[in-house]
Amino acid sequence: MNSNFLVIDPEKDLVAIKAVSSLPRIKLLKELSKQSGMNVNDLAKMSGLPQSSVSAHLQVLEKAGLVRTEMQKARKGNQKICFAVYDELVVTFNPTRPALSSNLIEVSMPLGLYTNNAVTGPCGICSVHGIIGLLDVPETFIDPERMKTSLLWFTSGFVEYQFPNNAKLRGSSIEAIEIVMEVSSEVPGTLANWPSDIVLSINGTEIGVWTSPGDYGDRRGTYTPDWWKLKGSQYGMLKTWSVGPAGTFVDGHKISDVNTDDLALDAHRSIRLRVEVKAEGRHPGGINIFGRGFGNYDQDIILRLKTK
């Protein structure tokens, strides 16, 4: 896939501008772009900065949405692993210009615009202003107010989205497809060690399983509104699923041999994305999907198409 880039409007994205206005933080971003998935100790060694300084700089970068972190098991307890969210940062004074790459098509899907669902409780949907419908009642997922959804959760089942196949409208063939969203497991309350097998399908073909480590509530999500209780799920992990000629990958790690030819993308005017937790799975730990206005990343579900 092409580089994952962020277009920065210097008049609006002041948090990002301030985050990269520091040579030590730029150095850390460069290290993470070279080797994704590093802990604080490794970053301190490679950057030549004190560990305390690295931790402070990472907090600034994470708040700006430029770095994301995950808790992973270590020899003694858990350790925080850091990832660069973007490969490139582009500062532009004309943010409405066309995409930087003519063969990269991006569509952002609002969280509540799912076209099909079948979920089991505990479950629910909410907007940035409050709960929609009734908690733990699957029928709420067909409430017309669902269009305002910024956070949804369920124990098992699926939600399905229908994206326009804009590559077909252009008369172009698709070389690779990428889905980006912020997700976590779902448990009553929160629990960092609560694995859940999340299955993605495209056009009816399962592309692979990714296991979410847990459900996070140790601190309020960067964009999570104040009315949302702290005991509820606060944020997730920003994960990138990509399918290309060589198979399917999550954040660069291969999870299956399913490739673009298996998805028959060029044969359909739309692209159906199903996000699922199977009750019979090895780790049926539910799912939270965070949209714009919730979690650590102010975005909905993003689909990118790389055309030939």
C-alpha cells in the first residue's frame, strides 16, 4: 500500500503542529517509522534520550493522534508498545485539494450507517450527546437515530457496511484495499486482559481474524465526551487491515492468504464490509467500535482503495 499520510491544515490542526515542533519528538517519530512496535526502553536507547523524556514526549504525540500504544505481555507483567500512526505528515495551505496520489481512493463511513446487523447483548449505541434507544436491546440497532452513532458495542454477531466502489466508477482495477478503524474488546466495565477474536469479511469472504487484547478504561479517551462514565470503555486500538496480492495483513503482520483476487472487487459496484465476533470463536470477547467523537482517534471507519 501507499504511505499512510496525514494532511495537516496549519490553521486548524494546531495540536499536531505543536507536537512536531520539537526535534526530540521528530526523532522519536522517525524511529517509529523505521521500526514499528517499540517499547520506551528501546526508543530511549535508539534516540539517545532519557527514558523519562521519551515517556513525556510520547504522551504529547499520542494526544495529538500521531502515535498509538498497546499493552503487550512481557517477561514480567505488561509493557507499552508504541506505533507511528502515519508514515508521512503533509502540511498544506489548501486542505481541500485532491488526494496526493491519483491512484489512492479514500472513503470515510460514519459508524451508524451500517446496512445490516445481528447482535447479542450486552450491546448498545450512543452519539456524542447520549445513549441512543435502550441498552442491551438488539432492536435498538435499527433505531433511525442510529445514524448519529459515534460508539457501538455488542457481545457477538455483526454489523455490515456497504461502501461505494469508486474505483469501478473510474473504470480502474483495484490492486489493494485497506480498512482502518479504532476497536477494542467488550466486557461489562473494562478489563485490559480480555481477548476477543474480531473477524472481518469483504464481499462475503472472510479475510482473517485479529485478536483484540482487551477493553480499555484506565483513562478517558482523547475524544470521549465527559458525560460518558469512566467505568465504560474509553478507547481502542487503531488497526489497519490491508488486502493485497500477497495476502491479508493487520498493521503489517500477515493473518491469512486471502488476496484481492479472492474478493472479486472489480465485479461489484459496492464493497460490503462485515465486522463480526462469532459466539463459537476461541475468544468471543465482544467488540467496541469507536467513531468520530469517541476514543483516541477522531475518525469513522476508513476504506482505502489502491488502483492499478
